[in-house]
Amino acid sequence: MQNHSYIPSGIIDSHAHVVREFFSEDQQEVIERAFASNVKQLINPGINGDSIAELCELTEKYQEIYMAVGLHPHEASAWSDELKGRFKEALKHSKVVAIGECGLDFYYNNSEPAAQVAALHGQIQLALEFSKPLIIHCRDAWNEIAEIFDQYPGALKGVFHCFTGDPKTVEMLDKYGFYTSFSGIVTFPKAKELQEAAKLVPQDRLMVETDCPFLAPQPVRGKRNEPSYVWHVAEKLAELRGTTVSEIAASCSLNTRRLFGLPDPA
Ligand SMILES: [Zn+2]
Ligand SMILES: [Zn+2]
């Protein structure tokens, strides 16, 4: 990998599942490797109630790590008042910066669509109650997401994480004013539509992420993904958008800090 230590802004991995489930042997090394590569901060999203304790622990250990609480659409059938209560309790923690990841995944349908919709509404209400942005996971459900968002006109803020839409999707979603975060998928040679979409997102709404341990970018595709690889995503965005990796890193860092209210460590 190229050396990016010369880039003053550093970069933020806006979505990294750096948890023991995936990094049991070398979690600490992976985190230290990220900071050594000039990743300045990272956000560890929630996926269920059981993950909260470990995420809190990590944010207490590392100043640069922030977290979100949320129920992944794959696990949406677990949504309940009891879980909502646990999320509310966790929201007292000062390093919880968002609700998510939550959303709709009609590609895998690991939970019933109706359960996914109910869990998303429940989490939107939490986001409104606690004035937090949403980290939205959406796969093959853009029209359904739009229908739900339209029930909260002008009230929502957040990011479409690991964006997989095409240029038309970018246009359709523009009115919501959300940020759009690109993962390693945008580096895959066959992801032509997504690459076109990446050229259209306004610079002040762009973010990058790894979504590690999944979806390692070219040229480390197939390996376990980790936050230091977020630079490969930034390099690809720079190439697609005809700009420099420094520009992309600076914009994405600024955007991520703005949405999640993170301090600028510089
Ligand atoms: Zn996701
Ligand atoms: Zn994720």
C-alpha cells in the first residue's frame, strides 16, 4: 500500500466492525495498524443488543473509536420494547454517535420484510428522540426506504452506508440530503454502475468505509478486510472523480465529523 502519512487530514473509516467476533486473535494489532496508516478515527456500528457491551469497552479503551447502537436488518425479527430499552440505556454513553446500522435488506431477507420495516421505524423514532443521525443499510430496497423516509419529511439525517446503488438511485435519494459512503465494492472491476454513481455524489456528502471484515477492496480482495484498507477506497474515488486522494480524504473526514459530531484531532 502507498504511504498516506503525508495527508494532513488523515482519513476516517466511517463503518468498521472491529469486534472480537471477526478479529479474535489480533484486534489490537488491527486497530494500531489503522492508526499507523493515518486513519484518524473510526466508527464501529452496532448490529444487535449483545454487541453493545464490547463496543462501549472499545470506545473507552481508544479515544479515536466511536460507536453506534442499532439492529441490523438481518436480525430485525429481534426488535422489541426490551431491546429498545437497552438501546436507550446505551445512548447515555457519550461516544454513541448514531443509530445503526439499521435499514432494509431485501436481497438476503434474513428477517421478514415486515419485521425489517417495523425495526426501522422503531430505530428512526430513537434517532429523532435522541437527535442522532442514522446509519442506513439498504440492499435491493431503495423504493421502500424512500417510502419510509417520506413519512418523516425533513426530519432525518444520516448516511447510506456501503452504497450499492446506481446513478438513478443517487438522483432519487438526493432530496433526503443524506451522506453516501462507499466501501471496497466500488473498487471491483465489474462494479461499473456503482462507479458511475460514485462520480455523482456531491463532494460535501461523500464518505468512505471498509465495512470490515467484509468486502476487502482491490488489490487485497478476498483477504479479511481491516480499517487501514480504507485508503484503497479513497484512492479509487480519487481516480473516478479526477481528483487526489488528499482531497478525497480531507472531504470525507470533514463530512464524517460533521454528521457524527466528532472532534477534529488535528
Ligand atoms: Zn451494512
Ligand atoms: Zn456493517
